[in-house]
Amino acid sequence: MASYLAWLRIPFFVSSGLTALASGLLYWKQKLVESKTLWKSSRTNEGKPNQFGISDYGDLRLQTPDGETLSAFFIRPSNKRQARRLTLLMFHGNAGNIGHRIPIAKVLEEHIGCNVFMLEYRGYGLSTGTPNEDGFNIDAQTAIDYIRNHAETRDGKIIVYGESIGGACATRLVANNQEAGDVAGLILVNTMTSLRKLIPRSVRL
């Protein structure tokens, strides 16, 4: 019963974290979107968590079933006393790479007390391959499978976070992984509500 009640409190902690996150998201989103030169180097330059004051993290390379190698960061909670058995799986937006979203991940882990797993899609940052929809879905499933099998995270819950195009990956991943029972929530940030609204009105669907 105590364990069940503890999981019921997850939405409260997530809501509190998101309130604190809102201002940080707005600031960093504005800064990142404006810099075109930043995106031009995103395939060769990838920031690291230690550049943002994060010391407890893993710099990972994941192998996908179809042979690609994906870059990823596994950031652990900085406050161990408030740490929860909860991992936030983070899918970034179209531009840049995971290094550009580290400030957002830092806000999340500090305010929610969770692990943050940041995945780099194929064709982005230091990951191999070419971006495509089917590949993104394989990448997303590879990431959640890693979390489920990793000693530090396999017994905890997962919240999936998607920003912009990452929202599509996050939504499909959650839809395809309901039966496992370990996905506790879905967070969407600046994500399209439908393909029809994403495409200009002059294009008929």
C-alpha cells in the first residue's frame, strides 16, 4: 500500500518540476533557436554535462537492432536524498543535438529528483546513420529497452518527454509500450497536435 501511494505522488512531483521548468525552457528555447551557427556544427560538436556543472553522468553509446550507434547521456540526480526511482527519457527537437538541451535536463533532475536519459537520434550529433521516421522509432525503442535492462533503472518507472519532433517519437513509443506497465507519464513540449496542422493550409490532406 505504501508503495502504491508513493507512485500516486509522482504527478505532484512532476507538476512541481514542470512549474519550475517553464521559465527555464522559455529562456533556453529562445537562445537556442536564434543561433544558426550553433546548428551548423551540431554534427561534430556535442556539449557535455560537465560543462554545465553536472558531474554524475554516463556518456553512452547504444547499438540499435539495425546496426546504428547512438550517442546518449544518462544523468543521475544531484540530490541523492531526494532521488526517486524514476527515469525521464528525453527526446529533443529537430534542430541541434542533445548537448544543446543539457540545461533543460539539469532543471528536470534538480526539481524532480529523477534520472534523465537523453537520446541522440540517428543522423544527429555523434550518432551514426541518416534521420528517418522508421529509424527514429527504432532509436526510441532502443533507448527504453536500455532503461528497462540497466541495473540502475530497471526496477523504476519511466516518464517519456518529447520536444517538438521528439513529441512524435515520445507519443508513439508510449502507445507501443503500455503493456509493460512501467511508463508512468508522457510530457509533450511544443509538439504538433496533428499532421494536418503542421502542414500549410494550401496542402490538402
